[in-house]
Amino acid sequence: MAKKKPQQRPSSKPKEDGSLLLADALGEDVLSKLKEAKQNLAQEEAKAEEARKEKLKREKKEREANKSFAELLDEYDGTTRK
């Protein structure tokens, strides 16, 4: 099987045929604002995921603390009984 050659990506420089890329059309200030907004969104998503994990952890701990005697007895495997 022949190895594939990696494809070269077009550079972000404007092409010589006069066509503009989106980054060129937006301008540096707008592009930097978009990048900053992307970073902020990623941080917010990470915080939300951490909060979700923490909530699940708390709920699991609460369920364990509120188990009835019957539920605990059901979970007991009875290895000490003979």
C-alpha cells in the first residue's frame, strides 16, 4: 500500500487572483474579538462540565446516605454467611 502524501493547506495570505479570505475581510480587530469569544466559550463549557460532574457526585453521595436498610441488605453479598 502506498503512503499518502500530506495535503498542503492554503496559507492565510490573500491569493494573487484577488480573492479574499474571511480572515482578511474581517480585519484583525474583529478576528481577535472572535478568538477571544471562542476562548471564553471554551472556558464556560469547561466550568459547566465541572459543575455537572460535581452535581452528579453530590447526588450519588446523597443517594448512598439515604439508602434504606432493605437496599443495603440487597447490596450485601453475604460472603460471611455459612
